[in-house]
Amino acid sequence: MARYGMLIDTKKCVGCYACRIACQMINGLPSDEAFIKFYEEEQGSYPNVYAENVPVQCMHCEDAPCQTVCPTTATYTTDSGVVLVDEKKCIGCKYCMAACPYNARVQLHPSGVVEKCRFCWYEGEPGNPPACVGTCISGARIFGDLDDPESEICKEIARTNAQPLAGDLTRAKIYYVR
Amino acid sequence: MVWGPMIAWYLFLAGASAGAFITAAFVARKYPDSVKMRVAGRLIAPVFMAIGLLLLMLDAEAGMHDPLRFVYLVLNPGSVMTLGVYFICIYMPVCLIAAILEIRKTPVPGWLDWIGIISAFCVAAYTGFLLGVVHAYPLWNNAILPILFVISALSAGLAATSLIGLITDRERFEQMWLVKKSHVILSAIEAIVLFTMLVIVNSGSPEGAASVHSLIAGQYAPLFWGGLVILGLIAPFMIEGYPVFITKKPETSTTSLVVSIIGESGVLIGGFVLRLLIVLAALPVAFL
Amino acid sequence: MTQEEKRALFAPTRRGFLKGSAATLALAATAGAYSFGTWQVEQAAAAGGNLAKGPSLCNGCSSKCGLFATTMDGRLWIVNGMEDHPYAKGTLCGRGQGTAQWAYDDERVTQPMKRMEDGSFEPISWDQAYKEIAEKVKGIIETAGPEALAMIQDPRPSGKYYTKRFINALGSNNFYTHGAACNLSKESGIEQAIGASNYSVDWPNTKMVVFIGRSYGDGIRPSSVQSIAAAAERDTRIVIVDPRLNNTGIFASDWIPIKPGNDIAFLLGIANVLVTKDLYDHAFVEQHSVGFPEFAAQVAEYTPEWAEGICDVPAEKIVEIAEALAKAAPACAIEPSWRAAFGCAHQNSFETARCVCAVNALLGCWGQKGGALITSSPKAGEVDPIKFPSVPKPAGTRLGDTEFPLVSSSMGTNLAVLDGCLNGKIEGVFFYNSNAVQGYSQPAKWREALDKAKLVVSVDIQMSETCMQSDYVLPECTVLERMELPEFIGGKKHYVAMRTKVLEPVHPEPKPCDQIFSELARACGVGQYFDFTVEELAAAQLATVGASIEEVTEKGIVELSNPGFSYGVPKFKTPTEKFQFISEKVGAAGFNPVIGYAPRLVEPAADEFYFVGGKQGIQSHTMTLNLESLNAISREYDLERVWLSTADAQKLGIADGDTVELSSSEFTGRTRAKVTERLKPGVVFLPTHYGNTSPYLTRARDLGLNFMDFVPFHMEPGVGAAMTQEVAVKVRKVG
């Protein structure tokens, strides 16, 4: 069974927001609700400055705190490691929003359901690749099977020594090059 | 912030409900003649809990669209919220039956009272654990928060019950030294526990320190010092402590009645403000 | 998995449920269990779910990237970049994703509008609008002649054809692009040096590239970003010369913060090092250029120390960059840029463009592998002259061409129209896909000018600020709702692509521009030149290059016969057929014919700052801000804020997020501040997409400030560009 994950290379991300809008379109989200958020980080001081755009979305954690706290079991993890929300079970208590350390959970309106990135899951499989990866103008996103050492994502993670954003918070399945 | 005043109200009402039930049980044993106060506690418990639950449901937007979904709340025993649902499932019927028995002037059986007391403690503790298990917020994620919430719950329940006792049956109320003493002691312990928690959170992480700073010196400082520390802790301590430890005699003057009412109300306001501040001031751990 | 395989699997075609151009999607009732894309899937399920897919070209900017739009039951579902399109390369940027939704915008103009005496607009029928416009056009021609009419347009495949044909048919030569506020100076300058208006960097093979102001990460074309990302991975040296660390910074090896408008000194400093240290390409200079001795003599003055004094880049840095370039030569180049620092920004922009070319010439990189390439572009051949009769060339010269003799002939300076309205030479102005009032020069000046005109007509999809100044607004349908003429794409390879009608019109009244201008032409009595449909002309044009509408519709893009690109010094299409260090035409226009120094115009006073504007990747000038999905991003991330350097902010007592007041000689306005290390102290940066004022654009209105409000009305000598950054501002904290 595959174990899906993603690699985001901030050294290639110019912050064009295409991923956010493609995600909104394919998920039918209104303009002001988004599963991908952006953080601009400045390091150093003038004139020795480095600035990066860090897109953040659900990390599909192996030990997803949102799933642990979800009282209704609306949040669950598929065999392939994708963390999903059964919208028909969600009561909108927002406990998952509080528990997620990445601020990746979004309450949708008017349904009140709390959703998040689902790797474009549809009919038992993730998008291949998900919409954000497909539209990324610079190839800053790679999607694939973390358990397959021959996959592009595994090779790239090894080559770039990509790491989860905050390894001490959860066991995330989105790796970052920074 | 993920949660707002609605959830703070729920946390407060659930805690005060549990505290009121425990107060009533305590009064029933120690002061069997103080009927009005006991009845007050028995009635406050289910009413507060019911209002709290209503607010909790109103905050759960998706559940309000499809109320049958609330049934799923029992599905994840690993979630503190589900545990809370279990506790409430026991506590709510028990305190409701106790209230009905009290209204019908039938004695509440001892075993039922004990189930109620234990489940009340569980409910009060759960409101603390609910936040306490969330790793993302250092202000919540510490072992002291549940203790603080339990103490504050007892204090608030006692205050709500006392307030009614004070108004409806003052003469007898002024004789209940144990109740009054507990009240003063609870205020003192709550202050110490709160102080300890803030010290520990402050030293634990930058985000924790930022949360504490926002409480004691930042945007929440007026509410923290005015609503929680002065009105909710110091004023009640002084007002109740004065007759209990200094004059050591029951008060009868109208002035003292007004002052006592202020003290009890202060505890209630402080109880709500505490939860509101804990909910609002929590800052998440940085992930970047 | 390769990039191709990965994209082939991308959502719209995955698991084959979308074979061919249309397919019926039979959805299991359980599809909603995970309710993926709830509204689309459930809607489709309820309606039997009819999916269709068609090609178009993005209208988010002028790159016109190829895309496929997939609809579900006629409603747009998703868009994907076209795999074979040389600019899209299978992807679309944020603007592409956002502007695809234009058809559904709730603030489009949906019927012809006429401006009333009090400035308000009333709906009017198409026929009545045509009739009234035609009467006024005829009146102007009778009293002032056809040369009192002008057309300004931002080129689009059909638009550039029909608008030119229309204005020429009326007898006027006054046909202009948006260029004076875009890349006019740069293209005009490059043309004088190399005989072509543009060139490209041979990214796959280059060793070092220097950007002067331009940012691939902000003025986005996906293929450019992919090229630079790949180059960065190969450790290509990428130098960004910009007062601001822009979003291309992630790829850069050097950020050289420079005093705005003084890039010319930096370039001449490099030229000085190359010449004086004898690091230049002797063979190229001797065999393929004219005027080198004069240039070399003049460039001796431009020492790195001299340059440092002007542009504030340390002399040793200039020397180091020059030496590194020389070492990398000929596999290196100064990037040609676009609008940015010298497209239209300063008094010296034209000359800066020439200097860029001069440095490339010294490096001998023209036509070389890894250097600066001049490639060709295809175009349609001759079509049937009876069916599509050519319009007689109007007499006289285009207004502005005499005063600004160095202007690129394909663009013209549209500011001549502004000036012409003020001095009475122009009485009737047509705008197509152009928000000149808000962005082409100072809005107040444009308003003043258009108020004087007898007739102003705008064809647009929304009530832009220019529409607000127009007597008639004719609504066009949005890009996915219309077919257009074929678009020819040049480069190492040649292609043709086309917009097709992917969506049925959302509103009944708006029309495509071909129809609008054909009908207007008939009303004006010149219908004989428009007696064909856009399909007929498209088919005829495609036939001349061996393609057909069917083929382009199916494939989205068709590769044309190989133009036979090869490396090597190109044949320069200058009058001398050589690279021109010296230009006779520039001399004849009264300027120094030899490439050299020219200063910027406005220098800030002691209490003022240099004021620079620039693009953000999710907005296109002033036209996209009202789009819900893009507007939401600007608002969520406070993108409208003005940038201040940390050092300046500290001095002024300004913290991040504070409200500040900016004032120039022309305008005063307030917005919030972004305090950043990414900016050279002494410089203030404002993104140029904000401050819309049209009451019809409620999301865009009052969000941020319009840079152009601050800029005095100028025209750059020689070319007539808007000198959009010749301005200084004062900054103070107000909240």
C-alpha cells in the first residue's frame, strides 16, 4: 500500500498563489476560504536578506492530532495515509482546528464542516497529482509514494535533504526544502 | 482564535454546574436544615449544564444543520470531547433526577448523590483536559490547567449556590462556617494555582511566554487584572475572609449583605473571565 | 515519474473519465460519501454530469498562455495549462487560475451603457449605441477629419486586428498600444541597437544572467520561472539588480540594491571595465558592430567609481560583476527586461535599453549558445483579397510620431492621444481592453483630456476607470466565452494557438470584439471591410500556415514548420545591418547617437524618497483586482501595503501595519505600511495594482493606492513613454 506525501521546494516557490486557486476551484471553495496558506519569511538584514514563501496545508500527519481529538471520528486516515474528513459526520466543533499545529483546518460556510487539504482524494485515490501540484508553475511541488524508494518524491527528498516543517510537532508527510 | 466567548461560557457553565451539585451535596450532609440553599444547588446544576450544552451545540455549526450528527459524538473514546460526552451522559440525568426529586420534596438517595458527585468532578475536570491535551497551545497544554478549572468550578458552583442562599435564607447562610471557610480557601488555592500555571507556561516556550505576557501586560491585561484577579480572586477572598478569620461572627447588616453579594458575583464573573482569557489568549506553537 | 507523466495524470484526465472533448460522467450515488468537490460532483450527478473540454489562451496577462478549460454541465470546473504551449508548459499561474473565472464575475458590464450629463450611466441598446457613436464619428470626420480619431488597445489576438482595421477604415492612422506605459522605451531602445524589438536569454545553456529590475517571479510567465528554476539548480549565477529584493530572489546568487532609475550608470560602469580592461569580444565588435571607437572613447569616462556615485553600487561590485560576465562570455547576458526599471519608467529608459544591448555586444553574446538570442516569429500569410479586402493606408502620420521619432512603430505613444485631446487635435477616442485612465499616466490628466473629447468609447468586460470616462461602454464577453483569431508564437520553434468558445455566454448582451467592431464599422459606413466572420478569417489565416480550426481546437496548439534556428551571430536588421553602438536615427532625433549616459529626471529632496512601483504575481495591472478570487488574496495577505525599509521605518517611527501618508507633488494618499529588510533604504515601493476608483468595482475600490496618481504627467523625450517612476514621495506616520 502506498503512503502518500508531498514535497514543497520553497527555493522554487515565487508565491504566485496558483495552487491556492486551483485547489479552491477543484474543491468548489469560495474565494475567501482556502486549504493552502502562505507565510512570507524574511531572514537576515539588509542587504544580506533571504526571503521565502512557504505554502502550508494539511501535512497528513502519521499521528494526526486532529484525528485524535475528533469526537465523532469524522476525521480518519486512509490505508494510504491520507487524512480525510467525512463531512457527513462532522459537527463543526472545531476541536480539530485547535489541535492542528499548522493552522491547516478551515471551517467551510455555510455547511459549518471543518475541512482541509485532501490530496484531491476522489473515489478511493488521491489526485495524481493533486491540483496544486499540477498547476505549480515552477515544479516546486512533487507528489508521490513515500514508501516507494524509486518514486520521484523519495529521490528528491533524499537529494535535497527535505524535512518536515516542524519535526517535533507531528510526523508530517509534507516535506520542505528551505 | 478557534474558539470564542460561546465556548468560554460553556466551559464556565459546565464547571459551575458541577460545583453547584457538589455544594448541594455538601450542604445536604453538613447542614441538613439549609433547605433553600440545597435546593438552589440542585436546581442550578441541571439548569447551568443545559444552557452550557445548548451553547456548545450552537457553536457546532455543522451539527446544527444536521442535529442527528451529534449522535456520532460518542464514537471516539480517545477524544477528550467524547469522554466529556460520556461524563455528561451520566451527570446530566443524575443531576436532573436529583433536581426533580428535590422539587417533589423526595430525598435524594445516597448512591445517586455519590454518582452525581463523582460525575460532577469528572465534568469539571474534563473541561480542563479538553484544552489541556491540545499540544499546539502551551497555555492549555499543561497539567495544572485541569486542576485550576476544577478549583474554579467548585468555587463558581459554591458562589452561585451561596448567592441564592444569601438572598433567600441569609440567617442560616451566615451560620454555615464550613461553607464560608471553603469559599475563602478555594479563592486562595485558585490564586496560587493560577500563579503557578502562569509561571510554568511562561518559562516553557516563547509562545507560552507571549500568551502569559498578553494576559498580564498585553491586550488582555485589563480583563486579567480587573476581572479575574481583583474581582474574581482578591475581592471575594477579602469579603469572605474578613468575617471568617477576623471578626469571627455572623454579619447581619445590609451593607454586609451588599458586600457579600458583590463577593459572590465576583467569583462568578472571575470564573467566566478565567475561561474566556484562557481560550482567547492562547497562542499556537510556531511551526516555521 | 517524469514531469510529463505526472502531468498526464493530472486531475481532469485522470482515470480516463474524460476521454475526448466531451464525456458523460456517470456518478455512483456514493460519490458524495467523501463529497469531493461537493458542488461540482453533486451538481453533475444531479444533471447527468456532462463534462467538456476546450482550448483557449489565458487573458491574465499579455503572455496568453495556452490552457484547457474543463466544464461540467457548461459551467467552468477547472483549468489546466497546455502541455505543449511554450509559455505555459503544462501549468498556469495564479492569475491564470483566477482570471479563468471572469465569466462568472458578478460585477461585469452586461449591457451597452451610455454616460448621462450627470456622469451616471444608463443602459442603451446595441443598435442605439452604434447609431449614436456613428453619428458622432461622422461629425468628427466632417469637421476635423479622420485624423482626429484615435484607437488605444492592449493587444489581444482578435483585438489587435479588428481595432486597427476599424480605425484605419475610418481613415485614421492613430492606432496605439498600451506600450507607453509598458515596454515602449525598452523596445524602442533595443530596436535602435539590434534592429529587433526584443531578444531572449538562452536559459538552458547560460552561465550568468543579470536582471535589471525585471522579476520573473512577479511578472510571471510559467516557462520563464521554470527556466530560471532549472538554471538556479545548475548553479547558474543569477544577479538581480533591483532596489527591492523581489520574488525572483529565491533563484538569485546576488542581490544588488540600486538607486532607482540609475541602472544606466551600473551598465556603463560594466561597459567601462570590459573596455578598459580589454575584456570585450574583439571579433564581434570588429566584424559585427558600428560605432565602437566612438563608444569606447565615450565609455572611458564611465568608471566604476563614477557609476558608484550615481547608482550607489560599490565600484568593486561593478568590477567583479563585469569580470564574472567576461569570464562567462559568451554564455551570459544582461536580460532584456520588460516594463520594470526601463520599460517606460524614467527619462533615461530608452538609453538604458541601448546600454543593456551594448554590454551584451561587448560580451559577444548575441546569438551565442547561452547568450542573447534574436529569434523569429511566424505570421499568417496573404488571405483572399476579395473576401478580406485590405484597408487603404490612411494619409498622414500617426499623431506623436513626429515629436517622438524614436518610438517603436508597432506601438506608438498613446500619450499623444492624451496630449491631442488637450490641444484639440483629437476629438474621438476608442479604447479596447485598455484601462488607460487608471494606469497609462496620471489619472487626473487622463480625465481632464477625455473630458475635452467629443466622443470616448470603451470596449471592456467591466466598468473600468476608463469606461467611467467614456460616453459609451460596449460590453465584451469574457475570454472563455469567445473565439478569437489565431495567435502566432515565435521563438526557437514556431506555433499557432487559438482561443475557442469554451463557455456559453453567461449574459446575453456582451459580444466578442470582432462582432462589436464589425457592427460598429457598418454603422459608420465602412462595413465593406468587415464582410466576413471571425471563423472565416481564422480558417483563412490558419490555412496559410497549413493548419485548420479543427486541428487547433483539438490540439490547442499546433507547431508550425521549423524556422531553422541556429546559434551564431544573427543578421541585425538595423539600417547598417550591424550592431549599432551608434545610431543615425537617434542622432537625427537630436540625441547623442553614441550609446551613453542620460540621467533620470526627478531626484528626491532631503526629506523625500525614491518612489518605485512594481507587479505582484497575482494581479495584472489594474484589470484583475476586482476578481473575487484574486481580490481575496490581496486582502487576506495585505498585499496592497506600501513597502518601507526597516531603517527608514525606524527613523520615521513607523511599525509594520501602521497607516502612513504618502505625498508627492501630485497626490496625497494613505495606506498601511509593510516594513521589510527587502528594500534599499531611501526607497519606497508600492505595488501598482491598487487604488481603483470605479464605483462599479466594489471589491477593488478603495483597496490601496494607485501609484500613477502620484506621478506627474510626463513624456519621455524621443519615445513619448510615460516615465512612470519619475516621482519622489514624502512619507509620514498617521496611525
